[in-house]
Amino acid sequence: MSSFGSNFRVTTYGESHCASVGCIVDGVPPGMALKPEDIQVQLTRRRPGQSALTTPRDEKDRVEIQSGVENGVTLGTPIAMLVKNQDQRPKDYTDQTLDEYPRPSHADFTYLEKYGVKASSGGGRSSARETIGRVAAGALAEKYLKEAYGVEIVAFVSSVGKVHIPRFPGEKLAGEAQASKTVDAAETSFANGTAKTEEAPSSSSIDNHIDTRGMEEDEAEEPLSEEFRKLLSTVTRAEVDKNEMRCPHPVAMERMRQRILLAKSKNDSIGGTVTCVIRGLPSGLGEPCFDKFEAKLGHAMLSIPATKAFEIGSGFRGTEVPGSRHNDAFEIKENGRLGTKTNWSGGVQGGITNGEDVYFRLGFKSPATISQPQATSTYGGSSGTLSTRGRHDPCVVARAVPIVEGMAALVCMDMVLAQAGRVGVKSLVPKEVVEELPISMKGGKRMRPE
């Protein structure tokens, strides 16, 4: 379906080359100051045509608020927002060849199987253009979360191809001393269409290497390095936006740029990962058993186009670490609240937030649309070669950052409203009964005698 959330419900609409795209948001609390500029900042970060590393499609993505706001204040009624498509080019997809061939790894075939009809241009609803509505709704949710709870959501590019920000103890980028090698001339030649394949670096020269010599199998290192954990706890959007890659690690950032330019020079594409951290989120969010916080987060993230993997906290790396090192022991924090010494759980235990930072990583595949002839089959089963045209990203991760932040905000907002409904219900347990309960049963806020 095209709707997400229960208490904070978002419905998106629109295709890649229709007149407009947008969303309707229901459940927005009344009385919040809201103007288009509050939404526009994230849409501007998401929009195409930002650099030579993205699609050249030129869209300004200006948002218009249609309802639910009066005199700059939310009314509590549904808020409709739209963005007009200004640079749509459906003629790029009118080639008869595209009518005969389902594009490899695209949604042409599956949409036709499901509906018996599909959009004739671009990806239709499966296009990343659909995410404009998500980002607009997410920006709205994030404004409330920040003002009401001080929540901060920051996502950044953590890998492109095999080039990763070092995350594990002992992990290094290959040839870090040569990382200052400039590629401006190569980038210019790519933009001018005069580049030669050999001008781009080889992928083997920019990959990561992990030295695990001397590491005993049952004495695994910690899931994440101290440096990466510090990055998670301190990184800001200002730091992320300092470069077009949206990567806060200068050495890895340059290698990522080179890897994308290599793919672009070959009319190919490459994938990558985005890491996101949510700070200041209240404890107690999440619904056992099927609507656990990480389950809803995974649902939201894997609904983003081109996503193929999701992990929270220590993720797959945590499977390699003994429980004696992986368990998050409790302690009293400086602010007097109970918290954990480590945070391998990623801020979620038993499906419920524990007040620590929530962090996760999301994998994006290499974009399916490439400007290379591809041997494939027609809808009728005849072998042939498909050559596509149009404008597309050689790698999507830099533009995906605000989409990830927006979907994270939607999950948090939905869970905050669900919990607000629960704690707002008056407890009927008599005070004298509560006083007789063991401390483990009345330690929560709702069961403490007043």
C-alpha cells in the first residue's frame, strides 16, 4: 500500500513523470509552528542535479502546503503537501525497445505481473521520485520530535562499493597516505564527455583491508571501533553536508568519489551503505511483539527504493562476539538515569528503546538503470540486447541520506504517539496494591505511587 504508520499516518502519491508528487499526513499534533521552509531544507538535500555524482535531472522540488496549517500553525487536521514535477521527460522512455523489454533488475516486469498495466515512463511508483512525499512528511515529524523531546537524527554515507569508513578495530583504508590524490581533472573530463576509462582509478586501489593476523577465533575484538563509536555520538548534519558525498570521513570520502567516477566512466553504477544515528529518543518506545521498534524501523528502511539490507546496533558483526563482551551492562549515568555502559544493542532491547542512541545501517544496491547494452529477454521470451537512455544516478547513497532520516523520523513519531496514548491512560491499580508490589514491578513511571 501507499500508506505508512498508525498514529502518525503518511500516504504518498505520484509517479516519476506525472504532474506532481506529494503526501497527506494525518495525526500531526495541533499548535506547532510550521512553514514551508521547515520542510524545504530536507527536500533540497534530496533533490537531483546536486553534483556530477548524481543524475542531471534538474528539479527544484519546491514544496507547497495545501491544508492543515493556518497562520503558520498546525490545526491537528490532515496536512497535504505537493511538489510539482518540472523537468519530467517521458519521451526518454517512448522507445519501442522499452515496450518490448523489461529492464534488468527494475520493477517493469513485477508491476506488470501485479497490476496488468504499468507506468510507461521511468519507474512509476517504484521510482525514487516517490520518496519526496516521505521526506516532506519526515521533515514535519522531525520538527515536532526535536522541539518536544530534543531528538536529533543524523545519517551519513558509510560506504560506496568496497570503500568503507573504517568501523572495526584494526580496519584501515588501503594506501591512506595517498588519499590526497586529486580527481578534479578526471571529474571535469567526465562532465565534458571526454573521459577515458583508464583515467579513473581501479577499484582494487581504493578498497578496504582488514588485518586480522594474531586475532584468536574465540577472542574477537569489540563489534565497533572506538573511533567509529565516537563518530556516531558526535557527527552532525553540518559535518555530513561539508562535501557532496555526505561522508564525514575525509579519506573515505575521496575514495568514494573516485569509486563513483569509475562507475560513471564505464556507464555503470555502484551501491553503498548509509548509517544513521538517532539521539535523545525517549525510552519505552516500541510495541511487543510484532511492532518492536527495530521491526518498524526495518520495515520503514527496507521500503525505500533500492534497499537490500538492514542491521541495527552491532548487526552482523555482533554475531562474531561472545556474549561476555557483547552484553550491555547497566550503570547510573551523569544525569542520574539508569543506562548502559556500552550500546551494542543499538538503543533497543526487547524491541523497546532504552534511552541510548539508536543506530543502524542500510544497504543500497547498485542502481538498476545503466547506460550499457545488456543482453536480456523481451516480454515474449526472445533474446536480445537492451540499451536504455534517460537520466539516472551512478550511485544513490548521497541523495538517500535525507530519505533515511525522514523514514527514521516517521517511525519515531508514530511510536511516540503510541506511547503517549498508553501513558495517558489512568492506572486503576489501587495505591496500596502498588506499594505491596516488588520493586521490579513498580519501577516504571506508571506504577510509582504518587
